[in-house]
Amino acid sequence: MTDKPKKVKSVEVNGVVWTVDSLKELIRTNDNAVIRGMLKIYQYQTNDEQMAERTEYKNSVGFSGVDAEIMSSFVKWYQNKNYLSPKQMEIARKKMVRYAGQLLRIMAGEQTERDK
């Protein structure tokens, strides 16, 4: 198990300051943010986790054990079809709000591929 991830309070990207709360609001209101966030978090699943559609390691990156199966299936669906159904989007949006902190760490460069 790795150390607890560093808390990031805010990060500036292209002149916009992002916080966990502002990312949560973006995810709640923007379908593209849901998709981009979902794809980004999926990148942090290890290769074997991606293949198995589950979480194998307690490494504080990627989807949680509860979300790994459904979110991995949504990512694969999106990669094949280039859309999510309205029901998939509704579920993904609710789940992705929980990943705002991890997305902020990624944006800040505090979470890297080496963390896997």
C-alpha cells in the first residue's frame, strides 16, 4: 500500500483556478467533463485492473473497488461507441463527483503514472 495521497487545495490551468468543489460542480453540469474525467481516472488503473475491470491494488489511484467494474465497462463502451446512454451518463456523473480530488491531484501533477 502506498502513502496517503497529498491533498491539493487548488490548481491553476490556463488561467482558471480549480478546486475540488469547482470540479464537482463542473462534473455535475457538463457531460464532457464526466467523460474526460472518467477516461483520465481509467488511465490510472493498472493494466491488469483494466483487463479484469476491478481494483486489485490499494494504491489510491484509479477507480475504487466499488466503482471499478461499472466505470471500466462505461469507459470501454464509450471507447467503442463514442457515447454513453442517458442512464449510463446519470450513473457515471454521480460516481465521478467522488473522484474530483483525484482529478485535481492529476491536474496538479501530484499523481503520476509512477503512482500505479
